[in-house]
Amino acid sequence: MKKIIYAIVMVSGLFVFGAANAQYCGSGSGQGVCVPLGTLDHYGLENSDSVPCIVQGEAYSQSIQIKMFNFFEAGGPQTVDSIEFDGINNLPCGLCWATNKANNRYSSGEFGCINISGTTTDDAGQYKLLINLKAWINGSPGIPVGSSTVDNSGIKIWLRVQAPAGVCNAVDTSSSASNKTASTGCTTGINAPSNDILSLNVIPNPVNSTSIIRFGSLQEGRYTLNVTDIAGRVISTKEIESKVGENSLGFETSSLPAGMYFLSLYNGKNSSTKRFIVLE
């Protein structure tokens, strides 16, 4: 981050920007999307070259912890007022990003997190994300910082996609690495319905102890029902049979600690995911 702020100060007039937010989760982003743990012992992003792998066709949700920088040296002491994530692109098709802040902006020294969520069938391999920022330094207005400058300054995140029976290879961080380009023209967002699964809902939501899972299906068949937490850990798995049309089943959450979870249905071909909250 020292390098990136130095670049802002010295060559801000040379930037070319592309702050398209096509892969931003949008509605519902902000507090509750992920939880800042406040335990990161260094400034910057947590384990950005070892984010857990994404399995094709399976619901995914993973949080990356942040600790924002507060000062740096570049021709004298420079003070970071705040940094905003203005766009994160080249996510595998079907995934989107959000932070725990509605405006995606962090003050100096502030803890935060970025959550990557959704379901992808994009090609297996590693994807280097394209990050756009805005920086407020020394009381100045926000200065846009394009993804190429961010990358050249060492602020990087890689995601890896693997086939269901494939291997999750280590990230290649070299300049000659074979990074994938995400497919275009797909729907992003964790609540986008698949071809066979329609209108997945948890009723009521938030949940006290017992609720109903309701969804529509275009075919009969066996589905896998998974519950994952905000860290992407699978809490429970259940096999269910669906019928054509509306389906409903009881959903018991009394054993779950209060917090945010993700419910996903998968039939080997298509999937749908719904975010829900368990109350104390």
C-alpha cells in the first residue's frame, strides 16, 4: 500500500480508470455481509494468494479480512484518511463481491472484510481479480486508482476454480502465470435462480428457531441441501426429493448460533442460494 499511495501522489494525472461494478452484489451489501474479526496482525488483505478454492456448481461464500493502512512515507509523512473499494472485476461468472460497509470505504487503521459469494460454472483455473480503489490522503478529495496501478503496487487477490472431482492447485504468483479471464454475459449475484430451481426462500427470515424452506422446481429429482456459514464452512448437508412445482419442508435452526448463513440447493447441474439470518 505504501507503493500505491506513492503512485497516487506522484502520477495521479496519468491514470486511466475502469470502475465498472458489474460484479458488485449491490442490494443487501453492507453490515452483515461479513464480519470483521479485528485480529489481522498486518495492514492490507488477508491471505490474498490462498483464498479457499471454489468448486464448479457449488454455492460459495468466503470472507477476506482487511486492515486499512493509516500512514506511510513518501517525500515526508503522508496520512491516509480512508480508502474505498470502487470495483472488483474478473470474478468467475456467477460470483459477486461485497464488503461489510455499505459505501465500501474504510478509515485508516479500520478493520473490515470483503465477501465473495455465488455459484460458478466458469472454467477451472486461477483468476486474478482487477481491483479499483479511491484514496483520500492528507485531507484531499478521493483520487481514483485504476486496477493496473493497484496490481503493480502489490495489492492483489487470486481466486481458484476447480472441477467437482478436480484438484485445487496452489496459486502461481509469477508474472508468467496462466490467469483465466472470466466469462461474460452471465447473471451475477447469490440470489440469481438457476434453470431448474425457482424462487428459493426461507420463511420467515430472520429465523428464531423453526422456519420453512420453499422453492419451485421444473423437474422431479434429488437435491442436496447445504447450510454454510459466512466463512464458507459447511454446517449441515441433507438430501431431499423434489416434485415439479412448489416444494416446501420444515427447517430447524435451533442448533445454529445467531448470525448469517447461506442455504443452497444443488442437483448436480443447477443450484440456487439464499442468505438467511438466525436470531438469538
